[in-house]
Amino acid sequence: MPVSETLQLLIDAARKAGALALPYWRADPQVWQKDDGAGPVTEADLAVDLFLKEFLTAARPDCGWLSEETEDSDARLTMREVFIVDPIDGTRSFIEGDGNWAHSIALARDGIVTHAVVYLPVRDRLYTAELGKGACLNGAPITIDPKVILFGATVLTASANLNPALWPGGVPTIERKFRPSLAYRLSLVAQARYQAMLTLRDTWEWDVAAGTLIVTEAGGTVVDRHGQIPRFNNPHPAISGIVAANEALTGQITDRLRA
């Protein structure tokens, strides 16, 4: 499927990032722990972050920058367009030698994601989306699962999200599955490999910006835990949880959360 110049820029960036990251994978990269229990970061995360920032902003100097591994700046809030990037989403998987980590790259305009790429280098899975033009996996169109009954649905989520205290309407009877990367979880739902995903804790924008567009362009619905459509490039760049599925399942999930 033909892609725009902007989406091709993100694709090129993702593939180059993959080529940069792979030599560190399963090669005992240096690891540090972030402050305030924010998790690990590796030398690969930092190398990919530096590359992506230089590559993307050189091509689009009019765009702001928001990344997990770059110190944030209010300058992005003055720009209509901003790159929202997680250099390696699933860093713990990367450290453990598992292949379920991804580069997540989005471009948002006025708070709405317009172009998105989620790329898994180990598996060579390239998920792409452009606003109004659909979503693809390795160039082939993808569509979300049409299942309309929540009972028995396969849902990507951590076990902590099924704590009964979080569900006033009752914990749904589902088949729980898990992948560590939120970007990959969203992409798998868009691909119809699973029927929904959810996380109920506050979620950083860089984890979900690209995947959100991939789901919606595959025909799905993405909302926060309160049922509101998320916007991006916020002063505090976090979303109040994420629920993604087709419209029917998303509504059933958020109804149970708000009952």
C-alpha cells in the first residue's frame, strides 16, 4: 500500500533504529535503574533515542519532541506537531533476551496522532497507520476483531488490572494474555490476534500514542479508563489508563469500570 512521505520517514526511522538496537540485544548491554522506581534503561535505549531525535527532527525541524529517554521541555507545547517516541518499549524484555520489544514512533498534530509506526526488529513486524488511511502490518491491511460479547474475550492485560476493587461492575470473565510492550499490545489488538487490551494505571503517552492510531485505523476504539478519547502532547504527558477494542467491547469494559 502506498504511504505518504511523512509515514515513510517514520518507517525509515524505525527500521534504522532496529538495525542500531539489535547488536545490543542478547549482548549483555549496560543497564541502569531510573530514579523513583521508573524501571531500567539500557545503553541501547539511549543510543536509539539519540539517533531518532537527530534523524526525525533533522527532517522535520518544525516538530516538537517527546520521548521516554529525553528530558522533557515545555518547548514542545508551543508546537502544533510533535514526535512522541518510545525508543524501546519493553526494555525489560530487551534485557531478558525476549523478542517482544518495539520501537514506537508517532507524530501528533494539535493533540491528535496522524502517523504511527510500531516496529519489532526481532520479529520483523512493522505496524503502520496514517489518519484516515487505515492500518497495516508489513504493508497488508489489518482489521480489528468484530466479537461483540465481552464474556470469553481474549484480553491483553497485567493480572493487577483484574483486581476486583477496580471493577465496580464486576470483573469480566475473560481469557487473560500478556505482552510487556503496550505498543505491541495495541498493535496485536489492531491485528485481531487478541480482542482487547487494557491498562488501568496512568500511562505515559510515548507507550501508547502510536498504537492508539494503529487500533483506530484498524476500525477499533481507544479510550482512557473513564471512557474519554485521549489527546496527546499534554503538559503532563500521561493518559488515565487505556482500553482498546472494537466499539462494542470497549463500551462493555468501561461500563464495568464506571458502574
